[in-house]
Amino acid sequence: MREASWQSDAVTFIGKTFMIKRTAKLQKQQAQVIKQIRKMHGEMGDLRDCLDLLEARAVNEGKGTYSIDEVKATLGIT
């Protein structure tokens, strides 16, 4: 009976060790996924900015443009 208890304890210990390792592995994967999501969120922001620029160019196509010097003079920047 004592031997059966020891084996049961060993199985419980191995099971807990496995669960701890599994949990650590899942936490690492979760951190990687969160990092990827943050990176993609930044990329989406860049793509939205690019789309806004393209839309503005399409709306203003054929209209006059200003040189950098003209903008600086208008804003009083030297």
C-alpha cells in the first residue's frame, strides 16, 4: 500500500511539473502573439496614413501645389 501511494505521489509530481512547463510554454507563446499583434497594429497605422495620403492626392489631382519655400514663407519659418 505504501508503494502505491509513492507511485501516486510520483505521478502527481510529474503531472504538476508537466503542467508548470506547459503553462510556461503557453505564457511564452502568449507573449509572442501579443508582440506580433502590437507590431501589426503599428503597421496598420502606417498603412492608414499611406491611404490617407493617396486619397488626398487623388482629391487634389490637377490643383496647384506649393514649394517648400512658399510654405515656409507663408508660415514665417526660416
